[in-house]
Amino acid sequence: MGLMKVFSGSEILALSLQEHLEVAGIATTIKNNIQSGRLAGFGTSDLAVEVFIQETDFNKAHKIIEDFRMSL
């Protein structure tokens, strides 16, 4: 199985979701296009940080992700 994108948004919200998932024991990967764009010399939008999890963890993570989205 591979990685599955579960969130795309601001850096602050992505880090918050990452914390919620990791407390539940779900490993995450963050792709920060803001930092990548800054280093390359061009700007990006505010929705440039993505959170990924393993596809096999989705059933475990689904409730956490939905609760997080409903709290926004």
C-alpha cells in the first residue's frame, strides 16, 4: 500500500492534525510546499501543506480526521 493524502491546508492546521493523528499512534508525513517554494525563490498559496498517512491506517484515522474537519 502507499500514502494517502488526508488534508491540504495551512501549515498551522496541518501540524495540528498531524499531532492529533500521532497521539492516536498513526504515522504521518507532511509535504510542505510553502517551504519548498520559498527555497526555490517563488511563492505559494496558503493551502500548500499536505498531510499523508498510510492507506492501511485510514480506517483508524477516519474518525479523527472527520472530527478535526468538523471543528474548523
